[in-house]
Amino acid sequence: MKSLRTQLTVLLLTLGVATAQAADPVKIGGLLETSGPVASLGQPGLEGAMLAVEQINKSGGINGRPVEFVNVNTESDNTRAVTAVKRLIGQGDIAALVGPMNSGSSFAIIDTVQRAAIPMISNGGSRNIVLPAEEKKWIFLAPLTDVLVQGVMMGDMKKRGITRIALLNADSPFGTSGREQLEKNAASYGITIVSQQSFGNADQDMTPQLTKIRGTDAQAVVVWATGPGQAIAVKNARQLGIDVPLYLSHAANDFNFLRLAGPAADGIFIPSSKIYVTDALAAADPQKPVIETFVKDYEAKYGKPPATFAGNAYDSVMMLAAAMKKAGVTDRAAIRDAIEGLKDHVGVTAVYSYGPADHFGAKGDSVVMLTVKDGKFTLAR
């Protein structure tokens, strides 16, 4: 009897998948940058999104319909991002969007997305992408935001007795947003910014800015940037003999950063998702089994460990699927409302709960402090 039950279960699952494959697909548009300076974020993002689609379809799709992910490479360029989103929206059958990893590109397409009244989960890390929520009702975030991770970072500084910091940020939207939020909130942690320097995203040397910082009484240096610039800054700081703690943004929790920074990365601090330290998580942590399964499936599919950005886009697709199943339709307004109504959705990057005034979703206990030891991420102590 047990064998017959098992056979029937397999048959029903097979029929469910076959039905989903035969139905018209539910289309999700992607704006993930697989070339250009932010490709190191967008490419793993696309891989994570495609893994989510594969898993959804294997489990029968969305209400019996398969998911199709249509990605248009924005080339890490804001103007191309606008063209790409118009192209996707113009297809007419795209139910929702997974937005860029690049904050600048996310900002560039907000007005277009709002006018089209199509829900989008952005993967940019700037809080202002969704603020104010009542004016950006169609936009949500999947990554950890600058304010969220800075709170954990400054809490770590307070624990270490650090009260004076220097800030070096890229002049990109991500870097500028991070600077603004740090300037706004540092005092509430008893921290003073004694020097603020900036650099261009394409700069190859930050020695002049770091030399100025070295001449201050800063007890730590914060580098807020994305892409190769953050690795260059860390190398330059080591070359100058700056021996105070170096804190980087959550964009540095990336294998490409470790590769570019090399031995100079050892000892830095990074606020991060939990994706690299699942072995150290408590058994009761609700994210632990979700992350472990994701990592195993990602490695089986792509033959390499996932970067945190893969988890961001994976979560974006999974949350859109959850919202679509709840809405029961592909009506864009109903999907938007369902995303806003998601509560305690356990993802790879975070546990998410959205609301009318909260389009960030990610909760503070989803963030951990990492350090780098012997070229590998590990929990900071």
C-alpha cells in the first residue's frame, strides 16, 4: 500500500508539472546587469533568479502556470536601464519586475515604473529607492538597506569603543546615500565623523583621500562603495599603514571583492546577510534551513558557491511568486497589494515583512557582522 501511495504521489506531481508546463506562462521581467562595472552583482543575481524560477516550475508553477523570467541586460548603465524597463513594460504581458542591483539604475527607472503601475522589487541597496512609500507605492526592496546595515555596523563600533570615524564614499547614488544616512544617524550611536572624503566610481587610486584621513584622529575608517573601488581603497589603506579598523558596506560581502583585495582584505569588517556563515547559525534560526538549501541547490546548478547578490534576486522572484499565488491572478495591482501584505517571509537574505509604510521588508536580525580571515568570510567576534 505504501508503495502504491508513493507511486500515486509521484504521478500527481508529474501531472502537476506537466499541467504547469502546458499552461500560458506567468512572465516576470528582469533588469539585472550582466555586463559593465556592476556585472559582478548582476550576474549572480540573474543566476539566483533563474534558480528560483526552476524551483517554482518544478513544484507546479504559480497556480498551475509556469514562470518565465525575461531579463534585459542594463549594462550597469542608467540610461540603458530606462530603455530596458520601457521595453519590458511595452510587452504588455510582464506581470512584475525584478529591479537592478545598481542603486543608480533603480533610481533612474522609478518614474517609469510608477507611471506604468507595475510592481517591482528592486535590488539596489539605497533606502531612498522606496522612500517615501506613499509616493513610490509600486516599488519594494529585497536587499539589506544602508540604514539597516549601518545600525548593526555602528552597534559593533560602540561595542569596540569607537567614537570617531572617517568616511570614504564613492560619488555614486549608493555611496552618496550611504554617506547621507551615516551623517544623519552616527550621533545617535555616540559616533562623530571627523573626516569625509569621496572618490569617483572609476578612480584607480584613493591614496590622496586616505592620506588626509590618516592625518586625523579617526579610530576607524568606513568605505562605502560598490565594485572594484572598495578593493582599491582597502589596498591603498594598507599601503599607507592605516592600522585602525576598516569597515566596508554590505556590497563588499562578495567573492569578487575578496579576489580583488587579496590579503589586504584580512581583518576588515562587513555588515552582511548570513549566507556565508550558515554553519555558525543557531539551529533555531528560521533562515538556516532556507539558506542551506539555497546554497546546496545553487552549487549543484552552477558549480560554485553563491554570492549574496544571488540570494537577493532569488528572494525577489520567490516573493513575487508568493504574492502572485496569494493574489490568484496576474493583475498588477493585486500583486502589488499582495507584496505589501507579505509577513514573515523567510528568505535567503532576510526575513521579510512589508506594509504600507514599510517597503524595505528586511528585518534587523537578518544582519550579521563579518570579518575576513585568511581570505574567507567569518563571523566577527
